[in-house]
Amino acid sequence: MRNSPKIYDQKYFDRWYRGRTIGTRAEVERLVTLAVATAEYHLERPIHSVLDIGCGEGPWQPILKRLRPKARYMGFDSSEYAVRKFGARRNIHFARFADFEMLRPCPPADLVVCSDVLHYLTPREIDRGLPGLVELTGGILCLPTFVRGDALEGDFHDFHQRPASFYTRRLEALGMQALGNHCWIDADHPLTGLEKR
């Protein structure tokens, strides 16, 4: 018997993102700070633009606004609820990950984020959308993703526990190199030996 389709409505966000010990605001803030610092270190300047794919309710937006008030933020999510409730306030628009096969909503961004998304997608969806995310990356691509062997808790509905190599192969084939801490950069960007992984 198949699972019922997952609906990213208010009940979903209430269940998984409010009143829990995982995915807390403090955890998100640490991740945002890390991603911003990584991008600025390698760009050698403050970031000007952030593109957030699968952003949900856009929790990165208020943190980024406080850290870098002049940076432009644009988010996309497949949740009609999140877009309806937070779209105008946080600049969130409707799109599915695979839509980025063709969707190019902005010039390449200094920081492209796709947090806690890839492990819920099918290989077909990933292979359709991921090249677009890489093309839209003008600095750092931040892809927090759980892989096989990670200790984790949370939403396991439609969760795919894949080996890390599943993602690494795809990103390297698209011309990206790993920086560690879920961050990727263009393979042509010069790195010192210990900056890699």
C-alpha cells in the first residue's frame, strides 16, 4: 500500500518546525551564518544575493536580513501554504525543484541554498533540477542533505537514505567541487589543498 502524498500545509510546518528540538531557530541561524561566511570568504566580498530553493516558510530570510540588510533574497517552494502566508513578506514564490530544469528567475546568486530537500526527491527530480541550481550559482551552493549512515530524526515520509556518493557524483559531473560543511563551489575556483573537503 502506497503512502498518501505529502502535503506541505500549515499542519506539516507546525509538526516539524515548531516546538521541536530539531531544526530550531538557533540551528538555522548557525547554518545561515556558516553559509554566508563561506560564500564571502571565497568571493572576497560581502554577498549581494541569495537564492533559496525549497525554502519552506523562508526561515533564512529574516536571519539574512539581519546579517546582510542589503543582500537580495528570493525563495521558492512547492508549498502553496508557505507561498500564500509568507510570499509577499519574505519574497517566496511557487516552484518545484524539477522546475529549475528551465526556470531562471534571476542572475546567478552569490549564495544558492537548498536545505533539507534533496533526500526527499526522486533521482529523476534531482537530475532535472540540479543542473539549474548549479547554473544559478555565482558563488557558493549550500546543500544540507542527509545521507546513509547519518544519525537523524524527523520526517521519514518519502525520505531516501542514499550514499554520499549519489550526490557527490552528480555535483562533480556538473563541475562543482566540495568545500565541506555542505558547501560546493565551481571546480575552476582555485582552492588550497586543505580548503578542499
